[in-house]
Amino acid sequence: MSAAPLPYASPPSVDTLYAEHHSWLRTWLQRRLGNAADAADMAHEAFLRLIMKPAPRGFHSPLEARAYLRSMAQGMCINLWRRREIEQAWLDTLSAQPQDVAPSAERQAIVLEALHEIATLLQGLSAKAAQAFLMSTICGMTASEVGSELGVSSRMVRKYVAQAMLRCMQAHAAQTTAELRTSRAA
Amino acid sequence: MPATSSIDSVQPDSRHEEDGPSHEAMEQAAHWYALLISGEADATDRARWQTWLAANAQHRHAWTYVEAVSQRVLAPLQDTPDPTLLASKVHDVHTRERSRRRVLAGLGAVAGLGLIGWTGWTRTPIVGVLAAWTADYRSGIGDIREIKLADGSRIWLNAGSALNADMSANLRKLTLIAGEVLVSTAHGDARPFIVGTPQGQLRALGTRFTVRREPEQTFLAVYEGAVEIRTAASDTTTVIAAGKQTRFSPDRIADATEADPAREAWSRGDLVAWDLSLAAVVQELNRYYTGHIALDPAVAQRRVFGTFPLRDVDGALAMLADVASLQVRKPLPWWISISSRDATPSPAQSR
């Protein structure tokens, strides 16, 4: 593989990109993920994404292509880690409970789905806003209780909760609209 | 989208669905939600929210998203064995993800900084409603629990309530953390029987009584024997006799009034309404229902008479619909909407 840092004469095809960067990407992912199978899956998925949604301005050089692939793969790793950590968080919570209070398998699936969803929805929120939202909603604490934990006013807590709720609502609205469009197109 | 005055215009499959509510309506809905769950909303706020909801279809549409998020994402997480632990773990995941993304964005973030506040939370003694999750006894939404205490006393925990019980050599003490408890003390035990709330302590004098935590005060109704109230801030004591009820704050005890015997009917799973407003009945039923019950303000003040099963909210609402000539609809599985059956209610059923 000779990835010489020469500019591309014309926009490279996906085939070219694959030939030049796939094995580099897989090696890079394996170092980060510490697992060959995960790395192979993810490298494959990265190229699938590149086909579905090409880089907006194309690539002018192999270096640019690698930088793009690397940041895309980095984002995918973060998502994967998040999903695994969420699953682990749920398992840890369960294992802290006596056996007889363990929820049913269906219930667990619902909880896990909700956990993945909330973790995705919280993305981009500040740590305090996310914390205020979790404490207010999941733990059912009042705004003044949350405020004294976080060292902010209860007014600020309400602002955080509203901010996080709005984000969740918008995500839900976008999802509903997309589903409606799909069902109408079908 | 025209503003309409009836709850009936909420249709999840309305043709406006694709447009979605305006950003403004979504923002307002999010702010209402934040206020309503803050523990700081009073009756006026809730009435204003109802007015906002009734004002136009965009508002109600925006609110359906609040409902959707609460029911699909938040409710399953609340209803877990240890929501506090789960929430703290979700926050850990969020914090780690944030620092990873910050590194990704090349901002050179100091990883772990965001953890400080959280550690503070997990180590601080639990407070308020949070304590309910670790209480000795607690009951979920729509769940009335009868408990026999070690001394032979019997207590009934109303829906959504929690308490700690501490039986020591010289004292029997219950601490009501949330909701309402009906106590029937055992006879022949010399140890004092105390129920504590943030507003004060109640000492049972051989008795059967109800204690309920309200936002800023404690409600007490005595059915048998008597109960002595000692308020938290002023140390004032007052004995409330059987057949009386009162409310007290840390420094003041209201004048006692006649106790409503129907108030303890919940311990048998009944809601006895004797000339109650529909709004009050719905508020009570809401304690037993995990979803949202929307009541058209036009019918909120109708008077209701009857006994309704608390363990079967759908059944109770069907009975209500029957006796009060109401239309009960479920636009969404978690949303019950109650409005007038006809545009002009007959005089016999409204006042």
C-alpha cells in the first residue's frame, strides 16, 4: 500500500479509497478497540457510510481522506463505547439488586432501549444540564434539591430541564415525522 | 392552525402532524414540563398550564412530545430497581463521552473534570424524594400497600408513598418521606408511636389516623383516638381528637375541621366522592395512573358523587363518564382526555 501524500488528480472513487485506506483504517481501529473482529466490522461500516453519504467536498489528497475516515471512525468508536458502557451500567445496576427483584426480560429490553435513547439524547448537553435532567426526571428530585446538589439556583435547574426536554422532544418529533414519511411512502 | 377551545381537537394522526408544532410551542411545553416536575408548581401554575394546554392545538401537539418522551424514555428508567444508581451511571457514561468528544474536537479538554459535581452528588446523603427510593417501605403509582409492623400496628401506604420505620426499645417511629399513610396502632404497647414529617411530629394516642405530605404542609385526619401534633419550628403542641382533621406547617397548626370519613376509603381501594369537583377526583385518580389525564376546564368544576375503584382507573373513568355525562377518550395510550359529552351540558349535571 503506497499512500504517498500526493494530491489526487481527480476525485477518488470509493474503490480507490477502499484499496488505499481500508487496511490502514482497520489497523487503526484495532489499536483503539483492542479487538480484531470489532475493528473489521467497523472499518466495513465506515466505508458503507462513505458510499451512502460521501464527504461533502470530496478529497483532494490521501491525507485528507485519512483525516476524514479517522474522525468518522473516532465518532463510531465513541458511539460503540457508549452503547457498551450503557449496557454495562444496566448490568451493574441489576447486579446490585437481590435476584428476586430483577425485572422480566421484556422489561429489561424496554429499559435498555430507553437507556440507549437517553444517552444519545443527552449528547451535546453540558454536564450540569444532563445531570439536572437525570436527577429531576429519573430520580424524581425537586428543583431545589437538585439545585443544592449542583450548586445552582432552582430556577437554573428548571432551565436545564427545559433545555434537555426540548432537545428530547425535537428528536422525537423528527423521528415521528420520518416514520410518517416512511409509512406514507410505503 | 386555528385555535380551538375543545380538547377534542387533539388527534395524533391529524393532517398537521407532519408540520409539527411551532418551535415556540415546543419551547413553552418544555418549560411547562420543567416547572410541573420541579416541585415548585402550585395550583395556580397547574391551572395556568391547563389554560395554556386548552388555548390551542399547537400547544397540545407540542405537549404530546413531552408525553412521548416521558413515557417512552423516562418512565421505564424511573421504574427500575435503583433509579438513583442508574442515573449516576448514565451520567458517568455521558461525562466520559463528553470528554472523548472534546478530545475528538481537538479542544484539549481535561478529562474527568466534569466528574467532580457528580461525585459530590453520589456521596451526599440522599434527600427528599430521592430518599423514597431507598425507604424501608414504598409503593408505586397505583399501588396501595398494607403493611404489618413488628409491633402489630397496621399501616396502609397510599399510591406513590414511602416511609421509614424505626422500631427501637423505647420508641416506634415512622418517617413519612412521600405521599400518605393510614396508621392503625397496635394496642398494649407502651412505647410512644410517632410519625415524623418535615413540618413536625405526630404522637399517636391509641388511634387510627391518616398523615399526608403536601408540598409545604402536613395533612392529618384522625378517625379514632387522638393525635398530638408538635410542629418542627415552634414546638407548639395541639391534640386533634377523633373526627377532626387539620393541616400544619413548621410553625403553625390550622384550626381543626370535621374529618371526612371518605378520606380513608383509599385504604380499601376506593375513592369516595361526595360532592367533590371533577378536578379533585381527577387529581386523585392521577395518583393511580402512570399516564396523563387531561381534563377540559369547561367540566372541571362539575360536582361528582359516587364510589370509584382506585385500582382500576379505566373502570373508574368509565363510571365517571356515565354519571357525569362525560366523554373519556384515549388519544394516546398514556393520555386520557376528559371532556363534555355534548357541547352544552345539561343543567342537571353541571352547576
